[in-house]
Amino acid sequence: MTNSAAGTVRSARVALVGDRSPGVVSHTRIPLLLDALAERDRLVLDAYWIPSEDAVAEDAVHGFDAVWVVPGSPYRSEAGVLAAIRTARTQGIPFLGTCAGFQHALLEYARNVCGLTRAAHAESDPGAEDPLIEPLSCSLVGHEGTVLVEPGSLAQSVLGSERTVERYFCAYGPSRRLDPLRAHGLRFSGHDEDGHVRIAELPGHPFFLASLFQPELAGDGSRPHPMVRALARAAVAHAARREGQPV
């Protein structure tokens, strides 16, 4: 944490987990969002891209103040992405999962918390007997839609509203086998107007939020989406606690 004429600048280290590609629009937006966070909110995120294969290592995201699992599936290593999510979940590291990050957050929870060891993602395992993440009946590639947010949820406090319009770029999502996840504590706090799950969060965790939509695509990148800003704030709070500073 440093001081400047413009005010206090707070910093944190964030792991961007995914297979970086100039062909994925959300990836190209992230540097703009990081710059905007620093300029507009005085929140400086020292971001490191961690390819999915590297995320398999046990210490891949240790020491980071936040883990952001970014879009871009199928990942080169599903195991690496799931390992990073598990570390963030079990060690209380602020977590944001967007699009495929949302899908894999549910998959990790199903396998490691609910005991659904055969739960699968149909994109990476099209022959799976138990696909938790299935092809959507109507692809959301290039789609914009309304999300209804539960009052009293983390998502509602972050978004400041019980209704939001968001952009998607996906063809897979969850539609069944969600009751065991609910029974084991995962909260589905955002749904589309047809009742399909679009946001998940984990009560009791310092910050664990995932969305099927891509907040990276909101606007032109000059104003970070509230979810991105909330992750940054959670990260700097985590850094302050780790360093023994006032939050």
C-alpha cells in the first residue's frame, strides 16, 4: 500500500488462470480493465497469467491475493483449472470465475465437495455419462440477456441491483444435478428470465463469485464491471490481512 497526491493506492497479486489468446476478446480486455482499476479506483492488481497446464502444480496459486479463472474453454488442462479453483476455495483466496470459469467452479464443487466424482463437462468429455455442464438448448454466443439477482446475496451487494443485463459468449451451462450442490452449501444467486442458473457464490468464503456471463465484455473496458471491481477490492483486503495491515 502506498500514498500519492491522488490518494491511497492499494495493491494485490492476482492469478489469471487460463490459456491466454489474442483471439479471445475477454483476454484482450483484461489489461484495459486493470489499467482502469488503477486509474479510477486506485486499486493496482499485479496480474500474472498462469496457463492451465502450469496450474496443476500444487503451489501454482499459493501466495496470490485473488484467483480469476478467465473464459476460453476448452482449457488445455481441465485438471489445472480445477486445482486452482480448489485452492482458492479451500484456502479462502478471493475467487472470480467467468464463463468457463463459472462452469469449472461448479464442476470442482460437484466433484470435491458433493462427491459426484463422475460429474463432467460435455465440451471436454462429450461422451460423459454424467455431464453437469451440458450444451445449452439455445447457444448464448454473442447473446445479451437479463439476469435476476437474489436479494441479500453477495451478487446483489456487488451489482447493487436485483436485475442486470449482461453479455455472454458460451454454448455450455448447467441445467440439472444442481440440488446436491445447493445441499452442500453452494448458492445460485442469479438466474435468467427462464430460471436457468447464471451466477453462483459460496457463503462463508471471503469472496467466491462466478458468472456464466462475461463481465469482461461490459462497455468498452474503460469502466470495470462491478464484479471485477469487487474482486479487486477483495484482493487488496486479502493482501492487507496477509501483510498485517489495516483492511
